[in-house]
Amino acid sequence: MSIPSNAMPEAIDSQRMAPPVLSANRPLYWSIRRELWENRSIYIAPLAVAGVGLLGFLIGLMGFSHSKHAQAAPDAAHQQVTLAMPYAHAAWVLLLTGFLVGIFYSLDALHGERRDRSILFWKSLPVSDLTTVLAKASIPLVVLPLVVFGVTVILHLVMLVSDAAVQVMKGGSVATLWSPSPLFQMELVLLYGLTVMALWHAPLYAWLLLVSGWARRATFLWAVLPFLAISIFERIAFRTSYFGSLLKDRLIGFAANALSFHTPDGVPIDPHFIPLAQLTPGKFLSTPGLWVGLVVAAGLLAAAVRLRRYREPI
Amino acid sequence: MPSIEARGLRKAFGTTIALDGVDLRVEEGRILGLIGPNGAGKTTALNAILGLTQYQGELKVLGRDPWTERERLMRDVCFVADVAVLPRWIRVSQALDYVAGVHPRFDRAKAEGFLAKTNIGSASKVRELSKGMVAQLHLALVMAIDARLLVLDEPTLGLDILYRKQFYDSLLNDYFDRSRTIVVTTHQVEEIQDVLTDVMFINRGRIVLQCSMEEFESRYLEVMVHPEQVAAARALKPIHERQVLGRSILLFDRVDRQQLATLGEVRTPSIADLFVAVLGNQSSATQGAAR
């Protein structure tokens, strides 16, 4: 799902057709800005979660040092994992926050503007339905992953610095701290993971956007109940659960395709610290599920664009 | 080139026919009042003109097909659909930023000039503004757009008389010139009588009257008839008759003014009175809906 490349034809179009003044207009850019004005939870929620996480980390530092804890580990690999643990937990919680914010944002994105009738105002301006829907889709697919990444990196740095400060105050050695190098590795894995998740979840967000543009009320029920109904139907009629496993794969299947949880020798990897060597982008890119998902996402978004043309305030 | 030209415009919602073969032509530089009772098809007609709804028949707005060329059309067309469609969460400064960012013909300094004359602060959110102020803000945004066609659908609904007066005054003084076209619907017909250059009555999806205000003033005359001359007046076939404080008021179409002057006091009727007369003459029309 490549937002910028999809937006290109329109940008070129407006430059060709319009007088020079027009090039100063950036409908996609301003449409994304307005989503951020309206939905401040996009950045406030990750920041709040990061704040709570940091508080917990600091309180933990007062009590016991996980650096000391790590020194007790039997070998270097275990030590690495123990040191990485709070950082990994912080990243996971922020990933989950970003996912949840994306879900609830998408469920409301095309519903809210019909509910408060402001769709009539937005439609009075020369912004196409395509631009509007792409701007809304880019929030869970591009903006939220970037926000989560930025907030996590900042949180990790603050954790590292405060850990060091506490060690120095206690008269300990900074040498026992987690070193910046594996942290940098962790951030790279995080960026990779965010990209993979966004691509894998694209049809999910696109479905939610479509429902939010279609349903008159109870968007959450319309989004979820059909899947529940199909699962139950399959279970009762055929006593199978293929549909359920399909859904499960769509939710968490990216991990198994994008990462290897075993070293080449078959040694299991602790998920708290995944070395760069364990990333399998080639395998991920050659997973049919990825491409099927992206095609479905594009189809759902195209339907959402068409739907917005016909939709009136609720 | 006319601003709006429609031939045989039709639109049905299920079995309800909202527009039943409307023919319409609005020249550039006119201010047209579209008057009709609730459910007459006013908003449907405007939605078709704005490319918000599909229709059957021929329709060209500024020479374009509003349904298929909507995005392009919206650079030259502006509309205020009802009051209170500005999102409640937006700040005044954000609204200015956004419109400036997406509209090639928006003059931000002009909008700020209009706002400076009001009590609206640029940091205020729409939800903090009174209904009248929201209408002022919307009008400031719209008037700063150099559009060729402005469509107003009940722009002053729910506003008090001061704001309504102000709204039309600034529209006329600060915005309108002969190169722009304005189409307005409202139930407060009396207030816009002096503003309009053209008037159109619509009922049950059909246009029942269409004329310029000059024609309106020369064609229609209202006479408060002396009691002893009521019979003589009725012989001239008034299109409508009503009683006010025991006096008969008769409305005539195309009857000589000199002749009428002998019967009583002659004056130009209000659009509202003509509306009641025209719709009252339609067998099943609901009387008084103009108010």
C-alpha cells in the first residue's frame, strides 16, 4: 500500500491543468493535517502510554537494578535479553497502543464527518474523495507507525539515560549498562516490525474505513459481527474453523513470515531481543498473504472512495 | 454562457419524485431566490447543481457536468449548505489554514479582514462560538474565495434577525459583483426580496414561476380595495384574494396600474404573498408553507 505513489497522479494533474498558483495547494498534506487536528489521540495516546511506561521504569530503578540482575545471568546472551527486557516491553506496549488507536480511528474516520454534518463543508472545497480517503488511510498505515517509532525511540533514550544516571548515583559502573549498539539494533527491528505490521494489517484498516463510510450507526458492530457470524456458521455447518484461522493469520501472521524465531542451528530466539540477522524480509515479501491482503485493501479503499461520493450526512 | 442550465432535470428517491422535469437557466451576475415549501425539491436541485447527487436529464454548471467534473467545478463554486456544518472541533485559525491550503482561489488576508470586524478570535474553536458567529465565520471563509457561483441553502436558518440582516448586507456590499452568480433558498422570503434579481417558485419538484424582479414588479400588483369597489375589483380576475383587518386585498397579474388605482391603494406585493397566491391556486398545494 503505497500512499505517496497513489497520490502522485493527482499532484501531477493539478500542476498540468491549473494556473501556477495552484502548485502551492497541497490537498493531501492539508487533509492529513486536519486529521491530526481532529484526532489528537493519534499522538496523545502513545505519548501518555510512554509517560506511564517511563514512570514505571523509574520506580523500578529505585527499587532494584535490572543491570545487577543481568550480571547474575549465566552467559552473555541471557544478559543481553535481561537488559533488553524493559525496552522490549515498552516497545510492545506502544505497538499495541498504535494498533488500537489505528482501529478506533479507522472506525470513526468516515463516520464522524457524516455524523456532525461537516462532510458538507469538506465537500464544498476542491478536495477529491480519493484524496480524502487516502489521507484517512495514511493515518493508520503511515502516520501512526511513524509516531509510534518516534515516541518509542525517545522513550528508550530517556530510559537509557536515567538508568545510567541512577547507576552513577549509586556509585556503580556505567559499563554494566545496556550499551547503545544493541539498542540501535532494536530500533531497526522496531522500524521493520512497524512497516511489516502496517502492510499486513492494511486490509484490516481498509475494511474498517469502508464500514465507517457505510454504516449509519454502530460501526464497531458492523465491522466485527459479520466475521463472528461467518466463523460460527462454519463451525456449526462444517465443524471446521478455517475462517477463524484465516482471521488469526491476518491479525498476527506477519510475525511468523517476517521474522525467524530460530537461529540457523535451530536454537530458539528470545523475543525480547531479536538480532537483525533474524529478520526475513525476503520471506515476508514472497508471502502470498501479503500481496492478497494489499490487493484486498486497495479494493476496499476504492469502494470507500466511491461510497463517499454518494454519502450524505446521517 | 449561463451559470446554470438544466433541461428536464429529474430525480426520484424510491417512489418519491423530488425533481420532476425541471428546466432552469440562470445567467451570470444574477441573484436567484429559489422559494418553495418544505420537501418541494429545493435542496435536491441544489445538490444536483453541486454534484452531490446523481440526476437524470441535462445539467451544466459553469459549462461543466457537476457529477462527473465535481472536483474541478468546486474550484469555481462555493456553497453554504445550512448553518452549522463547520466541524465543531476546528479552530478558526485551522479553518483558515486548511482552506488556504486546499483552495487555489482563497484570499486569506480577505477572510482575516472580514473576521477582524467580528468578535471571533482566531484561537477559538467552532464549538465555543455562538450560532451567529459560526455563520459569520463560514461567510468570511466563503466570501474570501473568488468563486463564480455561490450556492446558499438556508444560510441563515436559526439566526436572529440582526445576524440575518448583517449576513445579506455583507454578501451584497462586500462580495457580490456582476461577474458572480448567487443562488439562495430561504424561508425568510421577505428579508431577501430587495436582494434578489430573480425569483423562482418550486413546488412538488416542478418550477411554478420564474421571473426577474423587474418583471415581478411590473407584472404583479396588490390592491387594498375600497369596500364599495370589491365587486368591480373581482371582475378584473385577481389571482388571489385575502382579508386583512376587514379589508380585501386582491392580487392581480398583468392588470393596468391606472385602472387598479381607481379601486384602492396599489402596491407591489411581497414575494411571500405571491407565493401563497401561486401555490394556493394549485389545487392540492399547501397554503402558507412559505412561512
